[in-house]
Amino acid sequence: MIPESVLVTGGSGGIGWALCQTLARRGSHVVSIDRALPPQPGIVEFYEADMASEAELAAVLRDACGKHAFGGLVNNVATLRPASIGDTTLDDFDSQMLVNARAALQCAQAVLPAMRAARQGRIVNISSRAALGKEMRTAYAATKGALNAMTRTWALELGADGITVNAVAPGPIATAAFGTANPAQQALTQRIVAGVPVKRLGNVDDIVHAVEFFLDTRASFVTGQILHVCGGITVGLSA
């Protein structure tokens, strides 16, 4: 079983939208926070906010958490500005840290009172294989590494409250965002695909399935884990 109500950030596209649809089909009331409207009305309860803004995010969280006792939280929202170390600006670094890491903390803090009162909860952070290191990802990799560290820390702090905290770390997934950051014609992108041991890019359903497992109320003995859904590339690249 999945929680009756789940908060998903960045739920209007890609992995987030696929997850929202799946959770709604399974009977969960899904609340999404994003800057863009969802592709279809009526599937999620939608809040618009720039998640880099502490004040905007705080306002929607107050309203959403005032109406719903969330049993699940999926910190999915992310922004990416690919750049080499020499070209990474401090603004690039700060903006990615605000959206990818600080917003996750802010959302977790908002849902915790209800989870603690219920003595159960599921927090799933969407990390990335890039946290292990990837060219042109100085800031992005740092934010996902921070998310992994928070996952493990929160798991230790919240386990006694019946709240599990885990992360799903996608490898190369065929989304619009991946295509923008990794143009198909680039040699580097072609090497990425060729190096995946299972010989394909992942799809959004691969990630949704992993998130569903961590959200399930039966997964109460799994916490503090970083699950790489990557086609095997964290083990090694295919020859």
C-alpha cells in the first residue's frame, strides 16, 4: 500500500509527472508543486511556486500541509546548468543548490509534524548517478551529493518515528531534460548510451517503479538507502 496523500515536487513533467499519474491511479491524493502547470487537469492538486524562493515555497507548503496530513513526500524537483569547473559561476552553483537541496529540506520539515503524529511516513529523494562524478556537473553533482547525505542523516534521525528516508538515483533516463543536457548528436551522449550494460537508456517507468517500492507501507525496514537505477553503469561501463 502507498500513503493516502503524497506530496511530489517538480510534478509537471518527466519523472515527476509519470509518478503523479501512477500514484493517482493507485488511489493516492497527489499534491504537486512546480513552476509549470501539469499537462492534464484533475490528476493532481497543483500549487505553483518557484522552489528557489524560500518565501514562495513556504507559503504553498503552509497551505498544502494545512489541508493534508502527508504520508509520503517525493523530493523530485531539480534544475541543471551543465558547465565545466572553469565556467561554473557562483550564481549557477547557488541556484542549483537552492532548488535541488534546500527545497528538499524545506519540504521535509513541512511534512514531518503530520508524519510524526501518525508514527509513520515515507520520504523519497530523487538523487542522481552524477553524484558519483560526471563531467560538466560540478554544481549539479554537489547538490545531489548533498541530497544523498541528507537522506542518510534523516534516516538516522527519523527511524524511531516510523519514518523511512531513501533515495532513488537515476542513471541516463530518456526524458526531455536529459535530451536537452545531452544532445543525441554529441559524441559524449553516444558514449553514455553505448556504455550502459543493459544497452538502453532508462525510461521514466523504471524510476517510478523504484519510488513506488520505497513509498510502500510494507517497506518499513528499508531506510537510508541510495538505489541506483542506472542500467548497471555504477558497477562498470560496458565494453
